[in-house]
Amino acid sequence: MKIYIIGAGPGDPDLITVKGLRILQEADVVLYTDSLVNEELIARAKPGAEVLQSAGMSLEDMVAVMTDRVKAGKLVARVHTGDPAVFGAIMEQKALLAKEGISCEIIPGVSSVFASAAAVGAELTIPDLTQTLILTRAEGRTPVPDREQLKELASHHCTIALFLSATLTKKVVRELTEAGWSLDTPVAVVQRATWPDQLIVRTTLEKLDEDMRTNGIRSHAMILAGWALDPNIHEKDEYRSKLYDKTFTHGYRKGVKE
């Protein structure tokens, strides 16, 4: 016995994977995060499927529904926003389902971090500038481990993607500056990435809190920070990749001298 946990992507219903859509269209039961997953995608479920909203359910409620339907011989799809592996709260579901003898197959989805990067036209790992991307959140009501405090992570001076932090921008600015980030560090904020009402705000660390407040952004926002977000970075020749450098030899091409 098993259920499918499907990453629905960030919002655009076309950004689900082919496999994820196939399972959605075959499922007898669809349990989805109605506060985040696009209704247009859920409308693609097969006719007659039982479609249930999970935003008002507790963990135990969700697991009870999934367990009941699977044991009745039905194919169950649990649909999450973005990619289930990142702030997806799937481990507790898997743990309780396992006690019922039910396994899970996870189908990955497009994370909002990558949808946001695409929306602003950014490459988050620029050669000779930054080769590391940190996915994290600022500490609010949900704590983070001591060694993962934002100031500690920011000490690496790489690209940082902040989930679930739209109401904590004062804290974000304080911790990044305490880690030595300059106030003119580029920041891009994407609210509701890939939805029809997507909003992009390009700013700097110094103006982040003010611009978030001015634009009324308090939820559903990805904050991307670091010099990879410089909108003019593509104009700087010193950050070119070796991959397509004609003088660079690799397994598929022999480099030629200038």
C-alpha cells in the first residue's frame, strides 16, 4: 500500500512534472493544500475523483483520510505546493502512514526558489563570484538550530534564498549586515512566483524592509539576496563560465589557443 506525494510547483499549473500530472489524473482521491496549490491544476483531476482540501485539517486528520482511502483500495495523491522536500512538512505524514503499513512515493516539483530565479532572470551560481546557494528561513515563531542562525549562514557571503521570511525583513537586514554584507547588496523579492498576480521587487539590503512595506508584501514571497542578483551581472566578462570558453578543454571538446 502506498500514496503519492506530488510537488505541484510554485503556482503556474503547467509547471507540474509530466509524471506528477499523470498521477493526479489517475488518482481516485486528491488531497491538496488549497491555500497554496492552484485550483486550475486540481481541476485536471479525473472526473469523479474525490477532491479534498487540507488547509483546515490537522496532521492526524490528513493521515486518517489517506489511510482510510488507501485501505479501501483507492489511489491517493497528496498534492503539495512547490517541491515537497523543501519546507514541505512531509516527514511527519510519512511517519504516521508508515505505522499503518503505508509507504510514500515522492514526485518532485519546481520549487518557488527556482521559479523566482527564473522570474528575475537570475543565475544563482556565478563563476568566480559565488558557487553556493543556501536555502533557509529567518527565525520567527519556528526556531532554527543555533548553528543555522542567519548571521552564521550569511558569513559565507554566497547567494541566500529565504523562504517564509516576508514579515521578518528587519531581522534579515540586521543579521546579514552583522555578517559583513554591504547595504548595497542586491536583493530580489518575488511574491507569488508564476501566478498571474506575480510581483517582482528589485531592491538592496538597505532598502529591503522599506520596499517590502511599501509594496504590502507579507506572505507568499521568496527573498533572493547576494551579488548574483545584480541585474547587470551578465555584462561583466570576468564572471564567464569555463563550460563554453573556447580555450577550455573538457571531455567533449578540445580547447583552442587564442
